[in-house]
Amino acid sequence: MKGNVKTQIRRYILSAALLVSFAAAADAQIAVRGETVWTMNGDPIKDGVVLIKGGKIEAVGPASQISIPSAYRVLMAKVVTPGLIDAHTVIGLNGYLNQPHDQMALDGSSPIQPELRAIDAYDAEERLIEWVRGFGVTTIHTGHQPSALVSGQTLIAKTFGKDVEEAVFVSTAMISVTLGTDSTLAGGRAPGTRGKQAAMLRAELIKAGNYKGEPRDLKQEMWQKVLKREIPLLVTAEKAQDIMTALRIAKEFNIRIILDGASEAVQVLAEIKASGFPVIVHPTMARNGGTRESLTLENASKLKAAGITVALQSGYEGYVPKTRVLLFEAAMAAANGLGFRDALASVTVDAAKILGIDNRVGSLAVGKDADVALYDGDPFEFTTHCVGTIVNGALAFEGKR
């Protein structure tokens, strides 16, 4: 009982602190000064300054051109970047304890459940969100995990917020679809094969095309949003044959998709390029087994070289610690052909473009959300620490991680 009381007190103190932080954020005045500032809007700025006021970026440029008002708190760093964006994760639904009560990213009762809302299962105070924030991650695209044919919806949230309503800013971003053996079922249950997967998806889309709104059907309402191109499908497809199935269905129904994983994308580069669809590449250091047997560390660089928009992700992990570190994934991609600038873009501005939120985040520009990451060295060097993370103008992390 004593342990439970202590836990409740700690959570109360944390919630109170968050409330105070957010109340203060609206009036926060911060100047971030970096030896190198990557705005992602051009060349990096040497000895740069980012002024923050009221949760937004007020000014950005060389220190020689920007005067820092005396009332502003000054934070120093060797390298300053936009806050990092994890283009696909499941944290907030799946938690670090890896126990049934904090694993909410998959309902196994049916293979097709587009009506499941991520926002109803999202925990803004999950410890993994706090953890990744300490590496400079300020925005996450999270939701139901890629383990069913259609597992549910995804959302986009900031990694700092006193509750779900405060953190989430796109409540329904995409619908999660998984093609290939990662979502087939045994024992005569459907879908048992790739052919059955495609047939079931087509049947749902055809049914939605004929749906007139009565009686109300939550499934059909979501599929109609897809048919109207209001939201895309996030299609996890690792094998080349599954990628081609996704492209085929998208063309048949004139719907938008975003390819996810795509371990064998290098085998069908021309087809992906012709489709115009972007790719959220599998975690660079994911285990190369099963549908990922052909995984390559050069996947992101080869896609980028082919002119395909690419973002990186921490992905879905079925075992503890339940998430990878996005910063390390980008570092590995940079070292395997992507290079520093494109690797940084894949977790900032390019990720924002793929998610459709680049009007708010992904780069450091006047009027955008004040999401900033501060590092004491090259962010992609293992010995470098994140020394500060600013989310919506609030200093959400300060220290060394």
C-alpha cells in the first residue's frame, strides 16, 4: 500500500510540474545559441541564434544579426537542430513495462479494425515518451502496431503534454495496414495467405464505396476517408511482392499510401519512384530475419538516391525496451551512404513532409512551433549527448542523455 501511495504522489507531482511548465511555456522567452545551427532551410548557420517566444520561433539567424533581449534565458550548445520527428513508432500505446496493462497497440479479436482510435489508447505520461524526449525527439507518429492486416489508426503527438488533449495535434493520421506473413493467421483463420489479404482489403474498399451512411458503421466511415483521399494507409510491407501488392491496390482504388518498412525496396525502386509514394524505412538496426531477411543498411541511401522521399523510424518492438533510439538509427543510416544532412532531414524536415505537418515542425523558421534539440557535439556520434529539448517553447528536458 505504501508503495502505491508513493507512486500516486510521484505521478501527482509530475502532473503538477507539467501543468506549471505548460502555463509558463506560453510566456517563455528563450534564446538558443549554437556553434552550428541546422535550420534545414539551407546551409547550417555558424554561431547561430534561435529566439523563442510564446511557444513559437521568433527569429533565427547568425548571432551577428540577432540581438538577444536581456529578459531571455540563454541556452548554449555545440549543435542545434529542429526537434526530431519519429515517423513511425508505437510508444504511448505500448509501454516500457511490457505487461498486459500497458500493451494497447493490438487487439487480436479481428484482422480488420480501422475504427480503433489511437487517441483512445494513448498515454501521454508513458515513461518511454519521456525517455525519447531526452534524445531530442519532439514529435512522434504512433498508433496501432503492424501485426494485423488492419490494426487501427495512428496519431501524431508532441512528446510533452499534460494529457492526451494537450499532446496530440493530429488525432487521426493514418490507418495501419500490414501485408505479408507478419499479419497472416494460422489454423484456418483469415487471412491465411497473401492472396486472402489482398482480397479482404479490396472487399472492404468496395463495400465502403457503396456505403450510404445508414445505419452508421464506424468501419465504413474510416474506409470512406481513405477512398476520399482524406487520410492515407500506412502500409507495412517488407518483401518486394508485398510492396507491389500495396502499389497495385493503391492504383486500383486511387488511394494514398505511405510505404513502411520496405526492406526489399531496392528491388523495386523504379516502381516506388513511379508511384510517387514516400517510404518510412525500417529501423536501420532491425533484426534481419523473417520478412526482413533481405534488409540492408543502405536502404535509406538507395531510396534517397533514386529521388524517393524517405523518413526513419524507431518502429515496433515486441520485446523490451519496446523502442529503439531514433538518433542512433539516423546515425547508422548516415554512416551507410545517406550522409549527415540527408540523415538529419530524414528525422526532421522530410519526416514532417511525409506526415503532412511541415507547416508546423521539421525546420527552424519564424512562426513555426518552437521544437528544438540541443547537443554537445555531432548528434550522430555515439559519445555526444542531447543536453536540451524544447517542445512548444517549453524546456522539456535539460541535462545529458
